Amino acid sequence: MNEHWVSVEQVAEHLGVVRDSIYRWIDAKGLPAHKIGRLWKFKLSEVDDWVRGGGAQDDNEKRPATKPKGAVRKTRKAAAKRAA
């Protein structure tokens, strides 16, 4: 059976996001899309594979953990106590 092409609006609804996110993901994250004339078209199976592969993952989730913010505050407080 042939899979139908779907629009930006349909992909946004399928993923539960706004249209702007779809356009941003095409440009920045390689969301699989095909430009037909001036319209973007998608195969939902390709979009679902991209999501399962981590393509929609938030950039913050990909970055390695850094020092917790609390550690910085404790250091400043400790320094202030030592200076007093």
C-alpha cells in the first residue's frame, strides 16, 4: 500500500507541536521533508523514524551535564563567610 504525502499542518498535529516547530526542525535538525513547489510534504513513517532516532530531542538533553547551579551558590556563600 502506498503511503500518502501529508502537509506541515498534519505533521504538526501528528506530533502535537506548532507549525513553527516543524519548519525549525526542517532547517536545524534534519526533519525528513520534501519540497514540492513551494510546499513541504512528508511521509509520516519517515517522520516517526526520525523521532524514534532522537531527531526531535531537545538540544539541552544532548549536552553533557555541567556543575549544578547550587554548587556555585554554595561557593559564593562560603567565600563571603571566609571574607567576613
